[in-house]
Amino acid sequence: MIIPWQQLEPDTLNSVIKEYILEKLEDYQMESADMQQWTDQVKRQLASGDAVIEWSEANETVTIVESSKYAAD
């Protein structure tokens, strides 16, 4: 299920984005400035529709995925 990012509280949205970034960049040593840049980039992807927030009922997890995952075949 897709969760509209606009419906999340700002702190919740930031937490979801941070978790997504840390998962994707596990081995990357990041300064706080880098984290802010990555966060801004992910927010732009959400705003443009290039990425969406996905809730998995089966796993009870939230993650960010490329919106092309939901594109019609």
C-alpha cells in the first residue's frame, strides 16, 4: 500500500527517510551535512513522484521505493 508522504508528520517523514538512507548507504561514512543533502534529495523524489512510501502489511514495514515499481506493465 502506498502512503502519501504529505500525510505523514514531518518528524515521522524524516525518520522514514533517514532509515531508508541508512539502509541504502550502510557502509558510507556520512557527515551530518551529507545526511541533510541525501534527505533533501529523497524529499525531492517524493515530491516529484519519482519515489513513494510503501507500507508492507505482510512485513509490517515502511520503506521508500521507486514509483516505477507501480507502473503499469
